[in-house]
Amino acid sequence: MTSPVMIARLLGAHDLWQHSEWPYSRIIVSGGITKPGQRESEAEFMKKLLVASTGIDPENIIAECFSRDSFENVRNVVEWYLRNPTHFPEKVDVTIVSQLEHAIRLKISFEAHGFRARIIPVPGYSLLQRMLAWGYILYTLFDPKGENWFSKWKAGRAAKMPRWA
């Protein structure tokens, strides 16, 4: 399940968290079961990997285990925040650690939900992945919350897969 892209994101998040001056900083890893036969969500896997390789207290990592795409990642994190407002100040700053093209899409979505977002880019995408990602950025500008026909079509396809094992 690990990939160079995932490792780059986790290392970037760990480095940022380690140097944070804010005592309530948390790492949020997100991703559900995205492939047939997968037994563990991407978020659970990433959380275990971070704990095992860096020694971060699991209490400092929030795993959002049910999303199947970037729009659901953002929606689920926003919904989690709204259910747990005492964990954060009134205005939330989200720092997105991901490949630049992916992070731009997430920033647009978080800001559409009223969150302030900044980007810390990490390497990892091939040229083909970068080209595809720019297409997704254009779509996200058109549909920042993932509520139009394309997102619904993708969600319908993903709904046929189990959300957890």
C-alpha cells in the first residue's frame, strides 16, 4: 500500500508537526478503502506507519478512514471538526502537506467550506500524474465542494466498494 507519494506526504507532515509551536497541532491522515480486497483503510495504515516509524503518540494523529476521494477527505474532516469544536480555536488553519497539484485542490475545497488553508508541497508525482492533477484542479475550481454530476458519478462508482472490511 505504500508508495513514494504517500511516504513523501507522511515525512512532510511529521516534519511540520515536529516543529509546530501550537500545542494542539494534530496530523490528520485520510483515506478509506479504495481498492477491492483492501482490508485496512489508507488512513489506518498511514497512522500505524507514522506511529511505528516516528514514535508520535497515536493521540496526536486523527485518522479519517471513510473517504474515497479528495472531496470526501475534506468533507469528512470538516464534519469531524464541527463535531469536535473544542479541540480547535474558532477559526481553523489547515496546513496541507501533499503534492502541489493535489494540495491546490484540497485548499480550494477547504476554503469553500470556510477554512483557511495553506500548502506545504512535497515531491512525488510523475509527469503524467501532474498532468492529470491539473485537470482535476480545473474541475475543482468549477465544483469546489464536489457536489455536481461528475463527483456524484464518481461517488456512485465508489459506493459499490465497501467502506471498511
